[in-house]
Amino acid sequence: MYGIKHKLIIAVTGLLLAALLVFAAIQFTNVSASESITEGEVRELIKDRYQGEILNLQKVNNTYLIEMKRGEGFYQIKLSENGGEILSFEQKDRILNGEQKQLGEEKIKEIIQAEESGELLSLKRVTHKEKSAFEAIVQKDEEKIKITVDALNGEILFRTADETEVPVRNLTEDEAIQIAIKNEPGEVDDISFEETDSGSYYLVEIEKDDGREAAVQIHAITGTVMSVTWDD
């Protein structure tokens, strides 16, 4: 009789322990499932699970909407923010004549020109943060501007500007003469170019109507009149 009671106690204890373990597991699962995942974690999850290229990713309420390219196929994935559960996985027809339906180069150029006035130096296809994009270089005044545009929707993804060095150029003799006679009207008798440790300049000799001769010193780069001397 004692043996039967002992076995019964052991059995009941085992059932209680199992029930506690199941309850704990359910609680742990619920807690884990309720944890929100970040966009970066979503990108890693999709990359690791499907080895695809994310073309677009946006969050609507508590759901991530992901457009992915894998091989020649295009897919749309809906993923829950809470725990990362896959809500749906659908293949999409986003191929036209064997190529992804992206904006054409002419449309991209229009978008860039509307964003930045200047000379378009280059335009090429790139991948920007796993998105298909175009990268353009625009020369505007003394800046080179790099613009990255989403190939699907034309959104400006990135913009940066770097100043470019303007090459130093000396004035031509004709330019120096025009400056000199504007300052001292007359007939140009001679012009010479001089270089010194402090800089270079033109010396333009001008014969005036009254017989005097003016020597006009012109800065060779800026065109500033540095001095005027007279020789009677």
C-alpha cells in the first residue's frame, strides 16, 4: 500500500513539474515573440535566410514591407515587427524584357537636373545600401556634387559636395593691356612680364597725349593695378 502511494506522489509531482516547464516555455515564447526588431535586424534576417538583395524596405504600422531580388526573381515579403514572423512571401512580376522595371537614364537625368543645376559629368548604376540606384557627378561652379538616386522611385538617397580647386591662370597680355588703358588711356608702347618672389605682374608702358609715359603695373593673376609711375 505504501509503495502505491509513493508511486502516485512521484507521478503527480512529475506531472506538475512538466506543466510548470510547459508554462514557462509558453511565457518565454510570448516574451520573445513580443520583442520588436529593428530595420537593421530585418536586413540581416532577410540576407541570412534568403541570400537576396533588398531593393526597398519600409515600415507600415507594425509590419515591414520588403521588396527583394533573388536571382532573376522578385519577391515581396511582409514581416512582423514583433518577433520577426514572416506574414507573407509572394513572388512579383517586376521583370520587363528580362530586366527589372527601373527608371530609365533620361528620367534619372531629369530628376538630377531638377535637384541640381550644373554640368552632368557622369552617371552610372550602383548599389546603395542594398538598393538599386544611379550615382551622378555634377559640376556646379567650384563644387563637384555627388548625388545618388533610387532607381525604382527616383528618391534622392545621398548627396555630398566637394570643392574643386580652380587652376591658377595668369592674365594674357591682351587682358593686361585692356586693364592698363582703362586705367590710363593712351597708346601702348610696350608690355613686359615680370616674376618675383612675391608674385608675377605685367608692366604696361603707355604713351599719353601730353607726351608723358605711364608705366602701369598689373597683377598677373588678379588683374589689380598695383602702381602707376610716370616718365616725363
